Amino acid sequence: MNGTMAAGRQFRPARRRRVAAWLRPIPYILPSIAAIVLIFAYPLVRLVRESTQQSYAGVTKDVGLTNYQFVLTDSDFITAVTHNLLLLLCVPILILLSVLFAVILNEAARGRRIYSTVLFLPYVLSVPVISVLFNYLLQLNGGVNSILRALGLGAIAQDWLGSESWALPSLMAVIVWKELGFGIMLFFARIISLPNELWEAGRVDGAGWWRLHWHITLPQLRGIIEFYAVVESITMLSWVFAYVYVISSGTGGPGTSTLVTELYIYKSAFGYGTNNLNIASAASAILFVGTVVLMFINFRVRRVDLHA
């Protein structure tokens, strides 16, 4: 009996110490928690609230999921989501090109600094500047077609941004050109941090260039590739508004060929009058949920891979 009571008395101070250790950091993180709630949580709650309302002549009433039903059945929204999903095709292209250029950059004997600067430069330029530049280059009589005609390839010249068939692929090419530098620098930084003995051992074993990088370099880049894939996937879903707005002059055209969810939200909120702010809120909530789900899937897959 006395032994049990003594053990209980010893347990209680240990439990108090654990609780005290858990509570000790809270005063230090409270300002950060308050900032997060103020900056992110409140607007999110307000967004969800407005997405379930409709306003007419200054009168606001709750309509439940009516706005969501409208958005999910709107042909323009379905088209915009389809375009965002097609933009996800840029992600494997970016990964492939980034790894390839990073490997070549690492093997460059001379001029590495110049090459890395040139490759990274597009990423540091602002999106509006790049969009205006390519808006000029990809016109029917723009720089790209002028070069093609000078080379005798005028037959393949297109109105790259004025054609419904070519507008979205042209936009994808611009995005790849802009985002490529970030991936190259990520992979290049990882490669130069690896010991040279890894590749030397592979060469001693008779591995060629392809097998060397397939069996040695790529496995070492796996974590960076997964991180880059998540970042670029989020970009393709919810960070392409500036490209589309400048290139299409805010229309998402020609027709709806470059319409994306962000531009759909913008046009709903500000393009047709204030009565559609609630529709824009519903579309924003759907976009937010879709982005979070994609992030969860990516991180879940990565967690499974790490434990495999």
C-alpha cells in the first residue's frame, strides 16, 4: 500500500513536469497563432459564409448550397477547371527539363555561373512583364512567326494566342519557360551537395551516362522532386491568373480557350456586377478545397513512400 502511494506521488510530479513543458512554449507562439487566425482563418470563415448567401437590392438571405450548385453546373466553370487540369501536364514536363538542365549544368566544366544565371533569369522576372513580352512574340505578325518566315517555315506559323486550338498550349509553354528556372536551381543545389564518390563508384562499375543518373542521381533527388511537384501543382491550380489576365486582356479568350478558375472567380466578382460576389465566393471555396485535397494526396503519397 505504501509502495503504491509512493509511486503515485512520484508519478504526479513527473506528469506536472510534462504538462508544464507542454504549456511553456504557448505564450511564445500565441502571437503567431493570433496572426494566422486574423489573416487566414477569419477570411476563410467569411468566404464560406458569403458563399451560402445571396444579395438582392441590399437584402441578404441564406440560400444554402444554391451557389455551389450553380457553380458546379456552370459550363464556364467546368471549362475553367478542365483548363487547370490540363495545365497540370506542365508539371512532369517541368520536372523532366529541370532535372536534365540541372545535370548538364553540374557537368559543365566552364561557364557554369553564366549558364545558371541565364536559366534562372526568367523566374525572377515578374509575370506581367513576361506575359506582355510573349503577347507580342506570339501574335500573328509577332517575333516567333517572323523568325519562322525568315527560316522558310512560314507554313507552320500560327496566330498562337488568337487561335482557340493553340492559345492554351501557348500559355502552357510560357508558364513552363517562366517556372523552369526554379526547378533547375532546386535540383542543381541538391546535386552539388552530394559527394562525388557516388558517381565515381558508378563509373568504376561501368555505368554509362543514362544508368548513372537513373540509378544514382534520380534517387537522390526524390524528395526534391516530390516537393517541386507539389509546388508546381498548386501553381497550375491557383497561381496562373496573372499569365491569363495579361495574355488574354482579361477575357480568358479567344472564346473561353484560356479561361481558368481564378479568372472565372474574378469575372464573377467584378465582371458582371456585385450580385455575383456570392457566386465568386462559392467558386473560391471549391478551388480552395480542391487545392487542399491535392496537397493532402501529394503529402500522403510522399509519407507512404518514406515508410515503404
